Amino acid sequence: MNGRTAEEVLRWALRIFIRQSPWQHTGPQMTSSALVKDSFSWRSSRICRTGESHRPLAGAPVCAVRFYCQGKTYVQDVVKSKQGNTMRRPETRSSQGEIFSDKPIKNMPFYEHLNECRSPLEVLDLAGRSTSTDRRVSNCLSRCWVTSKKMSDNHLQDELRLMFEHPGFEDLLQKTMKNARRLRPEDLTHSLLAIVKLGVPQRSRVVQTLLRVCQENLNELDEKSLSVLITCLQHMESSPNGDALKDGVRLIIEAKLPRIRSVMVLQTMMRHVGQDASVDLKKKMERKALSLVGQFTLPNSQYMVTTLASMGLCSKPLLDVCSKNIAAQVHGIPFNRLLNVLRACKELQYRDLDLFTAVSDYVGSSIAMWNNRQVILLLSAFEDLAFCPTAMLDAFAERLVGDAKALGFKDVLSVLKIYSSINHDLQGNRVLFLESMTQVVESYLPKMDAFNLLKVVYYLCLLNYFPQAPLEQLLEQDTLDQIAVQGGRLQKGMEKKLQVVALCLRLDQASRPNPLTIPSEALGSSAPSDLVVNPGFSLILQSITQGWLLEEAVVVQDLYFIDGVLTMSDGEASLPEHRQRIAVFCAPASSFCYGTSRPRGNLAVKIRHLKVLGYIPVVFSKQELDNLSEEERNEFVRSQVFPELERIADVKLETEGVKCDS
């Protein structure tokens, strides 16, 4: 049977039989989420729910035993055997139906049996048939958690329900709580982590007891035990004992920091202190991490980038080391870690051209092994970083030309947003790509709401593409009414998009017969009039405009703000057509693709429209100017503007020469 041995088939059949047996729990199914929500008992399945009590074993009298937790009493039903007050354990079976003997296990050490267990129930059955020690109890709890991690969600729910109903699980918790103060630090922290991960309510007595014992023995924890404790605390909700322990751990971390030798332990501690740590402690951790860079493996480098993001610490020396390691071995990084690294770079506002290029080239060259959703998420991360991943954009566009119909509507929106924002030139594939995307858009038109329709048209207009069907549907009065709110005012964020669409239709389609237009009454208010030129940039413009007219703070088409427009004076221009206008303005660094002077999104459209209107646009990056001294700034602006002035002068001289000859 699919290569299974006879013993494995028998185990599988017995397990199915037990699951369907009439003596199994017949009450409401207990899900893992329900186990976590029950906040005061470790035996959640035995607490009365909605008037129904747990069904006891037949023939056994029931008495109430009280457990006290934080001043409140909760009653549980405990089965007493006829022979006395000790709990009667029914015949125990493994999750595969295997019955363990009551005789001591021979011929195989306990831990070899434990490592062979593949479910929490097998672990509990083994623990019930073996002599228990503090070490074994801790390892049994950890094994329960390890085996549960490998299960699917549906399987996990069933296993957790059966685990909480198993009497052996309560025995382990009772022994852990009773012997907590004599546990070794390693067993104590691993037991706490396993219990919390298995879904035992965090306000239960067993969890709170372990937290208190950890507080008492905090100074005795070594690096490994402290790392395990920190990992556990990261997943715990706020409580008096938990919060006090977290504060104590922060103090211990600072004291133990000089003696740390493990990169993973250091990273765990860095995540624990988080953004709330003092600047001094963050700097100490940064120096410690820099002293260990020689030990950084590829996973260490990936994890350090996300760790720094969780701390809110942008350490360029550390990030440069990690980026170099990741770029050199990018082919060995799985998708989720790659995406997390890029998102962490965005949080830290850190950019590395070599790293981004390596990721783009790798994904672009191996595009066949990535699904559409993965590529879109990576492209979105690059868009947030203002980086143009040329290899990825070209490879993905080539795929979509032949298979764009595989995209869902949200993916279509994301793809159009990315390509319109990055402003990458697809060259020969541009028309085929846009036609393929338009076909998918048109298939979704009947069920597309007005706001998403405006987004689609806006992205296509940024790409200088104007498909008829989406435009006609957008310009219908009903659609425009849905976009507007009461009083005719546009929804927040929609006004600018609609104004850009209207201007694109008016300027980019001027040469087409019967171009579409948006009624002016639907466009809302005009651009704000309180925009002013940067005083420093204004002085630079005034110093380079000898013999030229300078008009500052110009708003073109009620939409585009220009710092200054240089125009030839009447004496300089012999013909009206020679009155060239140079539009000089600054833009934020985010308006350009990182590492290039390529304009993105709205800036690219602004430049395109200024050219249509007869301007010669000259744009500067604010960040680039701020990094220069005053003298360097003046010379740089002059060098960028004067070539345009010299070109205009050459045109004028050529024209005057023609007139003289005639």
C-alpha cells in the first residue's frame, strides 16, 4: 500500500478505528483557538461550557476538585476510581493505535523512544509508561510542541483537542509546576516555551508559576536558556509576572552583553529589547554585533537586517556587511526571507544598489520558478524602495504578454501601479504588455466599482495609454457621481487622480480625432496657491538669469508647480516662436528611481506634459542639492541650465543668419 509496511498499515487502521470509537469525546469540537482563549485552566476541555459538562468515564464517581488561580476558583471534574482517590488512567494508546505495555520499557533508551514519537499523543502515552524525571518531563513537553509544528491546521486542531483530553498532559503540567523551583535553567525555560506554544492559557497557574520561578532564577540563566526565555516572552500577552520578567531580562541582557559569543543569541536579545531600548544600549549592541561579523553566516545576515528593523536601528556598517553577504549568495535565500529583507530595508530607509541589483537579476533570470504572486510582492517591495528592477520588470512583462489572464483583479491593480510608478521602458514589449493588461481589465469591467476603475485608468494614463472601453465607462455620469460625495466634492485621494486623468486626455490625446474629456465641474478644486519657492533655490535662479526674464512660483494647468520659468526678453527674441521657456524646479529624491536620474510616476508625467506645453523642463533632486556646498550648488545649477540656454541661443543665431542671407 504505497510502499508502507504491514505494521504501518495496521497502525493507521487502528488510529482511524479509535477516532471513530463510541468512547471518544462526544461534546463540541475544541479548536486550537478555543484552547488559547480559555484563560484560566490548563484542562480547557473539562470546563463546563454553555451548560454542558464533559462526559466522564462510565461507572466512575465524579467529584469536584478546586484549582486556584489569581484569587478566582474554577471547578474541574476529576474521575475517581472505585479503589481509591487516585485518578484511574484508561488503557493508553498511541495516536497510531499502538497499545503500550504496563511493563517497563526495555532494550531501548527512553530518549530514542521519544525521538520516534510523531504526535503529542504518542509522547503522552510514552510518558505514562515510563519513569518520570524532571529532565524527561521537560523533554516530553518540548517534543509535544515539536511534533505539533509539523501538522496541518486541521490535523493540529484534532491533535490539540485529544492532547488536552489526555490525562497524561495534566500529569506533565502538574509535575512541572510542582518541581519548577528545582528544575535546571535549561529545562525550566524550555518547559515554559513548550507550554505557551502548545496553547496552554497564559494566565493559568502553571504558566504564571513558571514565570515567577524564572524571575527568581534570572541571574542563573546561561546564554542559551536566556535566549529561549526571550523567544517565549515575545509571544506572551501582558501580565504582571510577564511584564516584570521582561524588565528583568532587559537588565540581564545589558549585564551579560560583553560575554556573549553567539550571533543568534545576540540577535534574539536585540529583538527582545526592541525599539524601547535606550540609545546607549542600542549602540552597545551595535558594537557587539560588529565584533562578531566574522561569524555571520547567510541566515545570520538575513536575520540581522530584520532584527535591526525591529529595533529601529539603521546601522549602516552592519547593513553593508549583511548586504554584501546576501548579494553574494542570493540564490540560496527562500522567498519569504528575501521579501522580509527588502521590507526591512524600506523600514530602515536603507538602500544598497548592489544588493537590489543582485536580487533583481536573480529573480529575473529564474522567473520560471516564481509564481505571479511572489513576483508581484517583490516588485511592490522594490517600488516602495524607489528602485527599478530592470531584469524583473522585463521578464515579468514577457510572461504576462502570453498569460495575463491568470491574474486576479487585485494583482492587475498591483501590476499597473508598479509599472506606472517605476516608469520603466519596456521597449519592444510595451505595446503587447499594455494590450494584454487592457484585455484583462476589460474582462473585469462589469463588476468593477467606480474607485477601482479610476485607479486603473489613472495608472494607464501615467503609462501614456488610453484604452477606449475603461475610459468611456469612467466618463459615464453615474460613475462620476459615485466618485463624488455629497455636495459634489471628491473623495479623499481621488481628486488628484481625476485631475491627472483629465489633463492626460486633454494634452496627450490632442492630436487624436474626437478625444475624450472630463467635464470641468467634476474635477473639484484647483491646485493650492500657497506654494512658495525655496529661498536658497530662488537666490540661485536669480544669479544665473542675467538677460532673461524669471517668473517664480508658477502653477501650470492648475496642477503643476514650477519653482521658476526662464523666458527670453522681447529684445532677445526676434520671432515669437523663439521665445523658449525653461521650467526649472526641484523634486524630492523619492521622485527618482534610486541610483539613477530616471523620473518616476507623477514626475515623469509632469515632465511629459511640460514638453507638450512648450516648456524645456530642467529638474533637480532636492537631496542632491542639499548635499552640496553653496558654491557647488550654484555651479551645478548653472551647468544644468546653461546648456539649454546655449542651445536656444544657437537656434536664434541660425535664424538671424538665414534672414540676413535672404
